[in-house]
Amino acid sequence: MNEISRRAAPAIGALLLIASACSSREPEAKQAAALRMLGTLFTVKDTSLQTAFEASGIAAPLRQSTLSTKLMGTVLEVLVREGDVVAAGQSLVRIDARDLTAKQEQAAASIADAEAMRGEAAIQAGRIRALYTDSAATRAQMDAAETGLSRADAGVRASRAAAAEMRAMSSYAVVRAPFAGIVTKRFVDPGAFATPGAPMVTVQDGRQLRITVNATPDMAGAVRRGQSITASIEGHAVSARVEGVVPSNAGNLYTINALVDNPRGSILPGSTASLSLPAGTHPGIVVPASAVTRQGDLTGVTVRTAAGDETRWVRLGQSVGTMVEVTAGLRAGDQIVVPPPGEPSVAERD
């Protein structure tokens, strides 16, 4: 029996090793199966992508106005402060215009006098016409009466024009907002002396912004008015609409203006911005943006391999609609998993 046990020992040991190996493979197989993600497979392919040149500029408000007056006078009231939201036509500054009130009264008196003179001239002209019909007045007398009536009419028109001018000047005694916006600068205080053309208040409407950049003729030639292009303001991607392309004063360059809607005012005017201008094509690969996972500053995708699904960290490039360019970490032929909406990725499970 001892000899038999000695001969059987190696065989028993081999069987134990095989059993041990099989038992160790079972958890690995289960782990690989557990890493199979739900979702659709996307096969990475080589493609041709639009190359973009980021032209830098500033997102300035489309409408901004620094208001002044045509009058000379003391500032009576400043009705707004910096940061106030104002409506179109709202009163902002009041200027002392008592001298204009006196001149308006004089203009009204001039109109009354001119109308009285015209009435008298009309009566005189009517009398001379009747006498001339009865041959009791000469042609020269009738011509003189008609001339007097014409002059009286001209005097009335001149008086009324002067009164209209006074009313127009009086309107400058109240500085009003030309459009709805925000007061960004207040230049005067009550008691200051206003002079024609001197700045008083600046109003800014930031609901639409204009990004202005300079570009070379070949890049500017690929852009058309009304075209939608991608823009970036303080690092956030937004959609812009090309307003126009015009020659620039800065050498052999063109100025491109693009408009960005900002109805809620979430983008502050004066922010740094850039426009993505088309500059040819380059080879690359893209993946669905929904397949990208993030952990802090890292970006990755779930790659399907023979051993199971794994997270592979990648470097991203430009966005192309619902796709995003991958500049490093993947190659053509790789298969990535696009999880259903709400389904966590491998990285998120970990």
C-alpha cells in the first residue's frame, strides 16, 4: 500500500493543480463578464475633419450708447445709478431749461402776432380785389396787397418753425434711454454744468453680442453673411451668426463680425471670445459625444476588448455636431460602447 501511495501521489498533485487553476479562472471569467457594458457598439473609423482656426476677439454689446445733450445748463436730477436696468424712453437726467420755457412763450406770442398780421393782410387783399374788379383800384395796388398777404403767410410759417425749434430744444432738457438696457457709466451728478456733447450716461444692451476678429483673406473667403459658426466665450462654446465680412484697416486682413444671442444676459459684455474659422481639412477620428466619460480633468471612453470592457483615457479635440474628435488614445478599428441614456460607464461604476 505504501508503494501504491507513493506512485499515486504525483497524479493526485497534478489533479489538485488543475482543479486549483480551474477555480482561479472562474472569478476571472465572471469579472470579464461583469465588465460587459449595456449599450451599442461604435467602430472607430478614419475620416476627414474640418480644420478650425481660433481667431480671438472680444464679445462686445451690439448696442451701446453714451448719451449727451444739446443744451447748456445745470443738472437738476440724475435719476439712475450704475447697474440700474432701464426701459426704452425712461428719463435718466433732467437739466434746468427755464430759459427755454421763456423762449417758448416768446415764440407763442410771435405766432399770435404773425397770425393777426396775416388776418389783416387777408382783409386788405380782399378789399383791393373787389375794388380792382370794379376798376376802382389799380393793378399795382392789387399786386401790393397780394404781396403783403404772402409776406404775412411767410411770417406765420417762420413763427411756427421757431416754436417747433424751441420745443425740440426743450426735449433735450430730459435725457432718455434710447433702448432698454443697463446703465454702465454715470458721468454727472446733480449740480454739474451740462454742455453740448459732454457725456452724461452710458446705456448698454447686452442681449445680443458682437464678436469681432481679424482673419486672412483665405479664411475670410470661406465665411458668408448669415452663416452659423462655432464661437467660444470665456471657454464656453456658443453658436454665432456671421453679420458681415469687410476689409480691415490692419494690413492685408479682413474683419469678421458675428452675432451671439444673449437673451438672459448670462454672458457678460467685454468677455474674451473667439470664432472657429474654417481652415481646410485634416484626417482624424470621431466618436459620439455621449460615449465620453469624465473623471475630474480626465476624459475617456469604454473600449470593448476580448478580455472585457475597459476604460481608456483619451484626449479630445473639436466638437462636430453630436460627435467629438479624439486626437489621442484611439485608433481606427477600435470598438467603443455607447451606453443608453442614464446608463453608467465602467469608470462611473468604479
